[in-house]
Amino acid sequence: AAGPGGPGQLPAVRALPVRSPPGAEEPGMEAEAQELPLGCGGEGGSPAAGRSPEGEERGEPPRASVSNGSDAESGKELVELKVIWNKNKYDVKFCLDSTGAELKQKIHSLTGLPPAMQKVMFKGLLPEEKTLREIKVTNGAKIMVVGSTINDVLAVNTPKEAAQQEVKAEENKKEPLCRQKQHRKVLDKGKPDDVMPSVKGVQERLPTVPLSGMYNKSGGKVRLTFKLEQDQLWIGTKERTEKLPMGSIKNVVSEPIEGHEDYHMMAFQLGPTEASYYWVYWVPTQYVDAIKDTVLGKWQYF
């Protein structure tokens, strides 16, 4: 039944569905959906897909970085180097932005040479803190490395020690001083007639009188006077007397005279080298130790 309103009120009744349920399509909705970015909110743009337009935008960059990861690795700028060490050559590709310290680690892996024992040179000593780019390393650059491995050092030291022992052995084999030419010309004159008598196998204190009747290197007569109260040794010849403080004498050496072991040849070192030795020949053996003790002090034996 049309009701009391008559036919003229039917359009008003039909106009009530303007407040339609949320699921009903309204004019213009399809056009609004087409204006959203592609992929935002999933197919059909429904929020039920669990992705908002903002979430979709945040998801894009991670997918791009994963797909291009290998490109990023290969994108490092490498430089080709020729590393030369111990007559060996190594062709190396190395990152241009790596430091000298990192290059040393690479050299270690190639040669076994510890970084601390490496001297790496490229236009001078390679700075560890700077990159290869900063020091302008280019393709084909030659990197010179100097250094020895621990095994090399040990291998070298062993022959050195053996060589030192051989030198000592040779020194021990040297001919006695009394056979050397410089001393023979004095000793060949024979024992002086007025030399003081010797006593073998006995050590005596210094006499209160000068030791006389001996020769010096030039073959002239010499006497030794020990002035203990002045801490001096007087070396007297016919021409002059040298008064030497005991403390100025660096060393005293002596050796028995071959064939006349009851007498010694003795030298007083007056300067820094052996060239400063003052030689005295035919010193009675019983006074040798007393002379050394007096000049050098009892705590020093040579």
C-alpha cells in the first residue's frame, strides 16, 4: 500500500538509503583508489592486507640493497701492486683506501715477514696511518720490502757465533809476543848484564829501590820507580824521566820471554789504544804480579 501520502511521497522514502552500509560502493570511490601509489596497501588497496602505504615505502630500500650487495663489494677501487721482497715478486690487488698498516698485514700473509720487522718503501718509507690513495699509489706501482723472518735471523746468528769462536781460537793461536818482529829486535840483544836477578816460582813485594837494568822498545836502558806516597810511576831513561799518575795507566800486560821464563816483557798502556803501550823487557818474574797490583789495584787482574 502506498500509504496516506499518496504517490507523491515515494521518492522521499527511497532517498533514505543515502546512509548505506560501509560495504556499499559509493560513486567516486573507484576513482580515489586509482590515485594511490602502486603496491601501496596490497592488491585492491585493502588495509586487510596488513601493509600501509608508509610501510610499503619503508620496505623498498632493504630489497634494493640486498639485490645490489655484490655490486657494492666489487665497487671497491683496487690497485695492482708489485711487491718485491728478498728477490721474490708478488702481484697483488689491494684496496686503494686501505692503510699502509693493512698492506703490511697483507705482506705478512704473502711472505711470513712480521709487520714489525718490515721496512716497506714507496717513494720513501711507507706511512702506516695513510691510505694508498693518499700517498698516490697507482696501478703497477712497485712496493719494496726489506726485512728478515725470525727463522732467517736465527739462521744468521748461529754462523755469527761460530765465526766469533773461530776468531777467538785464531787469537789464541797467535804467535807469542816475544816472537813478533817488533820485539825480537830488542830481545835478540840478549839479557842485559846488569839486570836484577830473578827468582822463579816466587811472588815478592816491590823492592824499595828502583827496578833497573831493563830495556825499552828502542833498546835503551830503563828503570821503574814506584812512588807509592805520590801514587806515581816514574819511567826513567838516560835522557829523561816520565812521572805518570797510577790512575792514568789504562792497563798492564805481560808475557814470559820464551827460553827465559824467569823474566817477562811488560807493557804499560798510557793511552786509549794498544799503540800507546810502553814496553819494558827483562822484568824479573817475582815482581810481575806486584807491579800489576800496584798500578791497577789489587781488585784488577789482567
